Amino acid sequence: MSVLTADSEGHNDGKVAANMKVMPESPEVDLDELQEELEGALPEGAQINGFERDDVAFGLVALLPTVIVADDAGGTEAVEEAFGEVDDVESVSVEDVGRI
């Protein structure tokens, strides 16, 4: 159980877990290597809490990282931008976000 507390100005120091979907450019992309590149691209303050894989179609497999970020303005935006700049990434989307 986590307890969210407010600072003297009433701001929560909470975090959110974002379930993301990262689509590689092609079925030939090495997913283990792409996963390592995504981990290396994380902005400061964000962390990955595991990866899953989802068979999409025609041999294409999406990576589904769960990313923990601060619950503040911008939220997952910096992570989406960082992941989108990684070679072999076709698209990045946020599938679900929840407070932790």
C-alpha cells in the first residue's frame, strides 16, 4: 500500500504507472536490442517496471513497457519523445495510466 503525501504547497509527490506500446519498424528488428535501447533512452526520473510483448500481426511484435514517472505536468510526454527518437521505433503510444 502506498500513501501519497502533499508538500507544504499541497502538491502530491505521487507517481504514475504508464502502460505503453512501442511498435518496431519491422518484424526484423531485434526486440532484445530494442528493449535495451529503450531502457537507455529513459529520461531522468523515469524507470521501467518490466516489459511484455504482444504479437500484433504478420510477425510484428510490439514491446509493452510499464514506465513509472512523476505525477506532474507533462507526465509521460518526455518518455514518449525519448522512445520515439530510438532507431527502429515506428510509433509510441500510451495505452493506460494509473496512480501508484
